[in-house]
Amino acid sequence: MDDSKVVGGKVKKPGKRGRKPAKIDLKAKLERSRQSARECRARKKLRYQYLEELVSSRERAICALREELEMYKQWCMAMDQGKIPSEIRALLTGEEQNKSQQNSSRHPKAGKTDANTNSLLGN
């Protein structure tokens, strides 16, 4: 007798389900596998290079911030002793000069008025 089963009005034969695999050339399959492995190793190498560069740049940033922090600590200790560090003095005098230049450019000289002022005054 036949090993076929009737399920839902259809005759099913025992065995593997789905598509039968086509006869794939074993050498071609092996070569594709090797190529895939090469590509995977190349991607992994690039990923590690990127991560190493990222770590390196972050380490440089950390060193720069530590140096900046140390400079600020030195400034604070100097100011605690009543001394004003030359860098801060230069910043302060530079700001004062900028403010005086800005103030002189903001105030128009006597006798010169702009059109908006004349229209507001009704002149």
C-alpha cells in the first residue's frame, strides 16, 4: 500500500517539507563562504580601527581638559593669595577695551540722527 495521506482533500506524501535544495556546486559554496568570511573580517577590522580612533580622540580631549582644569586651579590659588594672574588681567583689560569701543559706536555723535529718530520725534 501507498504511504500517502489524505489531508484536507489533498494527497500528501511523507518526507521532507518545502523545496528540494538544488544541487549546488560544493566548490562554489565553499568559495562563497570564504568570501563572506573575508568580508566579515574586513568589516571587523574597520570597526576596530574606528573605535580605536574614537578612544584616542577622547583620551586627547580628556588630557586637554585636565590641563585646563589645572590652569584654573592655579589661577584660583593665585587669586586666593591676592594676586591676579596675567591671563585674567589680559582678559579683563581686553573686555574693558571692547566695552569702551562698543559704547562709543552705539552712541551717535551730536548733530547726527537717523531717519527713525526723526520720524518718532515728528521732525
